[in-house]
Amino acid sequence: MTGAEKRRTARISQILDAAAHCFVEMGFHRAGMAKIAARAKMSPGHIYHYFESKEAIIAAIVDRESARAAERFAEFDAVDSTELASVMTERAVQSIAEKTDILQSVLNMEMLAECQRNPEIACIIHKHDRYVRDQLTHLIRDKLGLDLAEARTDMMMVQFSGLANRLLRNPDLDLQNMVVLMRQTMMAILSPTLGHEAK
Amino acid sequence: MTGAEKRRTARISQILDAAAHCFVEMGFHRAGMAKIAARAKMSPGHIYHYFESKEAIIAAIVDRESARAAERFAEFDAVDSTELASVMTERAVQSIAEKTDILQSVLNMEMLAECQRNPEIACIIHKHDRYVRDQLTHLIRDKLGLDLAEARTDMMMVQFSGLANRLLRNPDLDLQNMVVLMRQTMMAILSPTLGHEAK
């Protein structure tokens, strides 16, 4: 990466972080480009040089999330298939701690609410969700050889978004005991017999 | 209930429904009292006769939710304790269908995002959450005689809010297979041995 590229990447990252803070602090509608610029300590013109609209900034924030997810899935793809279920479970339990990142959780709520009003944002969110699901489903179906791969994927994702939601609703959440229960729930979702007795 | 009381109750219900629609369609900030009044087909003055602010309307919407939750928990309290785990599970699975109510899910996202900006709304949400948790924890601890009652309660609530979240993120969600997995996950959360092997 050249010096100019590095500066560009740093600038973009600075704008995305500023925008995320503004969306959470004032809501999507009140966080205009001028406010995002002020928070990023740039001129509005400078921001427009990188992003033409708030929607373009949201798309970039979600793309950054997708790139991070892709890195995690690449790690899983390198793991031996006999180890994969437990590695995925441990990684999932570990990310419970990351979900204590209230900023990201609130940003997700804000974007999901906006999703219903703004088809452009709905499209960004649904595309990201499909991308993450496809990778997780591939691991569950092709590496673990499990059936009901789509439903298991959605159940794993229920755990993460549900937990993020609980952290906002219950400020006294007992994370330590939750991790114990979560670990066994994740193992159950990846168990070959899950879903069969009840059919 | 007298005729006047019935009319009052109907008016309040009409306002709460109109407000819920406005909050979802335009977001909390843009849904002013005048817009809520127009949607409820009342004059703004008439609305202020019942509610002094948007926050008071939100508190009433959440109180209505709490009253509905209390009804469900009263049903559970009447069930024999040997049957309780499976009755709760079936009722939980049943309410998956209710969670397809996108309006309520989006309203919850909108309120959770607002929660971080508005301490009055945070207080309303946290109070409601504690009320629901206390009743569920009472059933799990005192009726089912299970340990880790608070953590099991939170894990059950993770399933519901997580599922509501998935319905918004994945419009193609396969609810039928999800219900099968969800039933076994709920039974696992209420199992006496859950949480013990991993300790």
C-alpha cells in the first residue's frame, strides 16, 4: 500500500467511526453529513469527496462488518472438520464478550429500524445478512456434513443478535453464567441429532 | 366498566396503535404529537387530554406489553409444575408465530436505539424488562426448582429477541425448520442438567 492509499484508508476509517457515533448518539435522521464531518474533524466537502450520501456511508460501515466476518470464516475454513464444531463454539462464546460493544449493538438496532423505512438500507442489510449466512451454511453443510444447515445457521445467528439485544435491555446481565448456557446451546445447535427427535 | 370508561379505554388503545405505526413509519423523532393525532383521527388537543408527551405514550405502549406478559405468566402459574417445562416450551414456540409481527419487532428496535439517547425511555424499557424477567425467573426457580434461574431466563429471552431480529434481517427465514430447532433449544435451556457439564 502506497502512502497515499494508506492515508485514504485512514480517512475512510475515520469517517465511518465518526458516522457510527453520530448515528447512535442522535439517530440516523438527525445525523446529517455536516455533523458527521464535524465529528470526524473534516470539512463537509472533504467527506463528500469520499461518500456521496449517508446511505453510501452506511453501506461502507456494513461492508467493513462483512470483511471482518469473512476473516473469521476464513479461520474456520482452515480448521480440521473434526475440530470445527468446538472451534466455532469457542469462537462464538468469545464473541459474546465483543457483543458487549454497546455502540455496535445500538447501531444495528438503528439500522434495522431504518431498514423498514428505507429500501436502500434494507437492501444493504439483507445483502450483508445473506453473505454471512452463506458462509456459515457452507461450513455447517459442507465441512460438518450436517443437515438443516440453513435453519442451524439462523439459530446460531439468533443467539448473537438475541444476546446483543439482551445487553441493551438488561444492564445487570450476568454474562459469566450466560456464557456457560450459551456454550451448551451452541453445541446443541451443531449436534448431528438436533431437530430429529422432534420431527 | 361504564360506557364512559369503555370509550376512554377504546380512545387510549386507538392512540397507542396510531403512535406505534407512526414511530415505525417515520422514526421516533419525526413522529410528533400532531402526526400521531392525524393518524388516530383525533385533534392534537384530544391526544394531550390523555397523554402529556410522546414519552408518556411510549410508557403506555410498554405497559400494555407488560399487561399482556402478565396474562401469559398467570397461565403458567396455574399449570402443574411437572407439566410446566413443556407448556412453557410450547407457548414459546407458539409465540414465534406472533413474532412475525414485524410492526412490534421494528417498534422494539426503534425503542432500543432511542433507549441510549433518552434516559426516560431507557428507564421505561429496563423496568419492563425487569418485570418480565422477575416473573420468568420466579417460574424457573420456584416452580421448576432449577438453579441458574436468572441466566436461564435471559437465555430464553435471547431466543425471542434474537428471532425477532432474524425476521427483520432474513426475509427468507425458514420458520418451519426453525421451530423444530427452537423447541429443542428451549427444552435444553429448561433442562436440569444444562450448565453443569461445562462448569
